Amino acid sequence: MIDGFLALYLFMLAAFTGHEIISRVPVILHTPLMSGSNFVHGIVLVGAMIALGEATTWWQQVIGFVGVFLGAGNAAGGYVVTERMLEMFKSSKKPAAAGEGGK
Amino acid sequence: METAKIVSLLIQASYFAAAVLLILGIKRMASPVTARSGIQWAGIGVLIAVIATFFHTEVPGHVLIENAVLIFIAIAASTAIAWIWGKKVAMTDMPQMVALYNGMGGGSAAAIGASALLGAATQSHFESHLTTTQTLLAVIGALIGSISMTGSIIAWAKLDGRMDKTFRFGGQKLVNGACFLAALLIGLYSVWHLQTQWIILFFALALLFGVLMTLPIGGADMPVVISLYNAFTGLAVGFEGYVQGNIALIIAGTVVGAAGTLLTRLMAKAMNRSIANVLFSNFGGGGASAQEIKGSQKPIEADDAASLLYMADNVIIVPGYGMAVAQAQHKIWELSKNLIARGKSVKFAIHPVAGRMPGHMNVLLAEAGVPYDLIADMDDINPEFPNCDVAIVIGANDVVNPAAKTDKSSPIYGMPILDVANAKQTIVIKRGKGTGFAGIENELFYQDNTRMLYADGQDAANKLIAGLKAVDGGGGH
């Protein structure tokens, strides 16, 4: 178990990290980044897996199952839509080539 | 015994690797060049953590194979559905998909909280001795996660057109406030008096509050709300991570919570609104609309519009969400190429909140193949409008409404806008005479130098291309 103050430091450092790494994001990436960070908290799946894995009563299994189901949806769905969006941004590096894509 | 220790160590190492990959992933997603590898790094991070968790067997006494099977079924079913749906969904519908997936994450965090709290309450759980801090964070995380879940579902339903834009009743703020306060107080009470019935009531109120809080918020403000709920889910995940003693969850959740909060503030700033204003002022539903506008909208035929374009040198295209709904971005780009071939300067002017989220319009134009150097931000393009011969507004409304600058009674007063009103001539492509997303009349459409081309976006672009070719016989020059 994590000691109270250690956790507080952890929260503080992680919060600064989160603030710092996206503070210089161009507007064009706001949507993919929101989608991407949405995927990142899909790690909640791991917590839900542990909750279900440790379940000892039927209702804990039900809650755990719901948790894992929702968490997996967050992770899988978040990944797919972010990947799809960012895939298109690749073309921005070569505007000349992108011009042909417009049909 | 030794193997158990090694396995435990390996699991911890996997979580550490996952945390590093997730942070680096977000970092890389913040730059267009590395963005795509960013999501892949983050994806590998989550995958590693998930696989490692299958070996997590720290249950004293019994390792339940049954639970492992349930976990597998839940993951397989949910992943399959979410994956297929996510692959199929149109780019225009991305914002509501993000909302939906985000709501699922919030629900998952709330479920972790529910499991821990109810387990502690019934004493049947081996981990019944949660510390006070753990219980407190479990309650707060569950509160935030629950709000995020039901709130996101409402946001999804609204953006997906499954629900009326707004829902109001007298004393709504009072009811919402009471609901939140009740949830919070019962939650806090539960920290020291864990009892099943109170915990269930707490969850019911928290879930209800998410619905109540989101119902009165209009569609125009939804991007800010989705972004806020994204940050909420992040925080909830971080808190529940503490309850479980899982550092990977704490770090990833808190990073998203902070990044999401910053992103929300950036978005609100782009719309010239504070977050509190978005949440509590009931903007964006029409309601008390601004003053009547004198004059009339002057229609134009596609052929005449094409002639105007033919004579213009500088053309600025202002796309809005309506263009994307009509799937007209490819046709508009084709029209642009026809104009460029005739020696005209063509630029796309993008409002920060064009589309449903900041940057959404850039995604849609990128999908159509519009090169980056033709796309200009609001601040760069606004000084160019006085030199613009013809501005084409397609599917945009509120973001070009001069009332934001001139009419103090307008609900969008103060929002930064594209100064299309300064262009020498404006052609507005619009399906009908209706108002925009915020339900406000637009003065620009009544200006003397504005002409309305009533047509479907694709149709209009096709006719303009044909019109251009008719003028000069299809040749370039």
C-alpha cells in the first residue's frame, strides 16, 4: 500500500507532467489528443480486472464484470478512433502528395 | 513461493513500463509528426499491463478460475463491439464516440469504487480493512466516475441526435444542487459508516446527477463538456488506483486528469467562455434569443455564384460542421482545386471550435486531402478578409455571426469570430433558412453584400464547378 504523503507527491508530479506535456499542443491536434488521452485512462481496465479477479461474491462478480466490460470498451474504442484520426494526419507532412488524395 | 514472488515482481515491472509508455505516448501525440506513433506506444503500454494482470493472483486462499473466465469474456465481448463500432463510425461522429468511450471509462472507475466500498461494507471481502484515506478516495473517485459516465452518455445522445438539444424545468439549478449535495454528503457519511443501503443510494444520486447536470447544456457547448468529463474520468481512475494501490492507474489517471483540465480550459477560452459559465448558465439552447434582424436574405443561383468566383482573385472558404454533415468536404476541395487551376488564391479559414471539437474541422479537411498550408487559423486569416473578393461560407453559422461583436444581448456576445462580414462579397451555402447550432439569427446572412445559395453542400459544390467550367469552357486559364 502506498503511504499517504508519497501518494500526494505522486499525484502532484503526475499532474504537473500532464499539464506540461500538452501545454504546447497546436489547435489542430486538440481533437486527436482528447481522444488519445481518453484512451490512456482506458488503463482503468487493469483496475477493473483486479476487482473482478478478487471478487468472492456473486454481486462483486456482477459489478466487476460490468467494470471490465466498460473498461475494455474505453480502451479498445479509444484506441481505434484515435488511430484512425492520427492516420490521416500523416498526410500533412507532404502537402503535395495530399493534394492528389482529394480526387 | 519463489515463483509467486517473481511473478509479482514481473507484474509490477509491467505496470511501470506501461506508465512510462503511456506518458511518452501522450507526449508524442502532442506533435503532428510523432502523433501516430504516440497512440501506438500508449496502446502497447495498456496491452502489456492487461496481459500482466491476467497473472495477478494475490487473492489469499483462492484463485478463482471462474473470475478469470469472466474477465476474458468481458474483455473479448466489449473489445469486439467497441473495435468494430470504432472502425465503422464516420469522422463527423468522432466527438460523440469519444464521449461514449469516455463514459465507459468513468463507469469502469465507478465500478471499481463500488466493488471496494460494498466489499468493505459487507465485510465479506478480504480487503475489508480499507484505510480512511482509501475509503475517502474510493468515494470521491466513484462520485466523479459516475458523473462522468451518465454525463457522457447524455452528451453522446445529444450529439448523436438521439435526444432533444436541451431539457429544462423551473428550479432546475436548485434540484441539481440538492442532488449533488446529497450525493456528496451521503458519500462522505459512508466513509465513516460503511453501510450497503447508503452506498447504493450514493451511487444512484451520483449517476442521477450526471444526467441532470448535462441535460440543460446546449449542443454548442458539448465539446467543452466532453473534454471536462474526459478529465473527470482521468481523476476517477487516479483515485481508484490509489484505492487498489496500483501506481500505473494513479499516474495515467492523474496525467489525463491534468492534461484534460488544461485542454478543457483551452477549448473554453477559444469559445470565450469560462468552464463555470458552460456548466451553469444554460447557454446554447436558443431560449432568450437576440433581437429581430431587419432586411431579407438575398438568394443567388449557382451559375451567378460561379461567375462571382470566376472574377475573384482571393477566395476564402469558411467551412463549418454543416459541410461535414453534408459530406461535402471532398467536393469543396475539388472546387478549390478548380479555382487554384484558374490562378486564384484559395484559403480555408478555420475557427478554433469549427466542427464539434477544437481541431475537428482539421481532421475532416485532412480526410478530404486538403493540404496543410492552405488551412489558416482564425488569428492569421482575420486581417485578410478585407482583401478577400469572395468568401464562401459553407455549413458555418455561429462562428461567423457579427452579433458576437456588436450585440451585447446575444448569447454568443464576446465569442471570437471569423470576420467574414468584412469580405467584399460573401456567398453562404446553406440548405435552408434555419438558425445555427446555438439557435441564433445571423446578421451576416442579411448583409447587402451577402448572397445565399440554398442547396445541399455537395450539390452546390458540383454546380459551382460546372458553372466555372461553363464560363471558360472547362480549360484552366
